[in-house]
Amino acid sequence: MLEKLRRLVADLHVGGKQPSHFDADDHRVAAAALLVHVATLEGELAAPARDKLRSILMDQFALTDALADELIEAAAAADREAVDFYHFTSLLMRTLNEQGRLKVIEMLWQVALADGRVSEFEDNMLWRVADLLAVSPRDRIALRQRVAGDRAGEGDG
């Protein structure tokens, strides 16, 4: 609530909202909001999780540091206002093909596995989102195994 008041005062002071590169109906905001949600399931978006999230978004959407931070802020705001995942997943279903939806699930696993483990809350969220994105359980599990294998391979080098 305090943050909303601060934004209102800032908007009045500056003369309106600053233009954003990301609209509410941008599929990148929807995907990033799901990523922010999984990253914050067990608390605040700490620096290591934010760095991982920024890296994933920069790679996936070819963003600069500044644009990635702007996307994370837009996504965090969208996540705070959301009552469920349907708004995000329905937008993703309308705008992404099957490969794009699989990529979203892969990115979610990357965030969930960033700390080396997946909590039951993260696992449940991934299951629900994958179901809403029409990603089969087989594909969801295969993506988890691939991301976990990639993480294990990073530790070897």
C-alpha cells in the first residue's frame, strides 16, 4: 500500500507515468510475472534470485540490463495485482505456440532450481502452470530433468 502511495505521488510530481516498454498485455510481462511468482514463493526477491531472473529474461528476450530490470518491475507489479495464474497463462496461450509455452516452463524450472532444490510449493506451481499452458506432464518432467542436468553440468566445469 505504501508503494502504491509512493507511485501516485511520483506520478503527480512528474506529471504522469513514465512510458513503459512493456504493456500489461505483453506476453513477456506474463511470462516474467510467473517467473517472479516462483522466485518469491519462499520470500522476497533476493539479489541472487533477481540476478538469475534478470539473466534468464535477458537471454530469452534479448534485453539490456535496464530493460530486464524494467520488465522485472512490471512483472512484480502484475504478480502483486493478480488473483491467480489464469490471466498470465491465457495471454501466453493466445500469443505463444507450443515451443514458446515449453520455453516458459523451462524458464520456470530454471528459476525454481536456481537454489539447487525445488520446494513442494514450487513443484505445485509448475504443475498448475504447465497444465494451464497445455504442457503435458511428460514434457514438464522432461524439462525439469533437462534443467537439473544443465545445472549439474555447470558444477562440473
